[in-house]
Amino acid sequence: MIIGFVNKYVEAIIRLVGLGSKGHEQEVDVVVDTGFDGSLSLPPAIVAALGLTYRQRGRAILADGSETVFNIYEEIAY
């Protein structure tokens, strides 16, 4: 069972523990995305704390139709 809470913005929040490429662990509270497709968006500070390896740039079209560019980091295999 996953336990979480609802914040003041009525967003469902759960806590995840990320494991970085060098064994670093970082806890982060995340908003549950009902459209989850297997990828996570993390703040730059969490990416740095986990020591994730940069892979490439990516592009996405947002819900409002605008396009954004973002960094993609190496996935950690368990």
C-alpha cells in the first residue's frame, strides 16, 4: 500500500526515495500524476543530489500547446 497526503492545493502527494548512480539516496515528495508514463520530472537540486548522469536534451508539448526543452538524465537500473 502507498501512503500519502493531500496538500493545500488538493494535490495527492507521496514520498519517493531515489537512488542515484553513486549510491546516494534522496527523499522527495512528489505530486501523483494520473498521466504517468514511466518518466519522472525532478528538480535540478534532486538530480544533483542523486548524482545522475546527463544523457541528452528532450522536447515535450505541454497541455497548453506550448513546447518546452528539458534535460534527460541516465535511468538507474535496480
